[in-house]
Amino acid sequence: MGQVRSQLAGVGASVEDRWTDDRMDFNVAVLAQTISGRIDVGDSEVRLEVDLPWMLAMLAENITGRIARQGTLMLTKS
């Protein structure tokens, strides 16, 4: 979320996140659009769920692959 904050710093975005045990709930509001979601960290997997406004939901298929690739890179770095 720190990277999201720094990338959106110049556009007046609001980025909130809250950890509870192994779950992070987040909200990102920018340009009158709010994206919310949660990340659950398990012993053998990480699950990301994102709730998109309808305008951004049309782009979800394009974004899904990128998120999966980036997440895999982050989890395999040593």
C-alpha cells in the first residue's frame, strides 16, 4: 500500500488500510472512484479480492493478469 500511496500522491487520492490478524482491508479513492478490497494471507496462499466500481470493472480482465504476475514476483523474491 505504500507504493500505491506514493504513486497516487500527486492526484489527491485517499489510501486507507487496516490489518486484523492475517487480513488487510483497504480502500483507495481517486478521481471520484473508490476501490475497496481485502488481502488474506494464509500459510500456503495469499488471496486478493477487489471490489471495483462498474466503470473500472470493465477493465478487470486486463488488470487480473498483471496483479497475478506482480504478486507472484513479490512472493518469490528472496
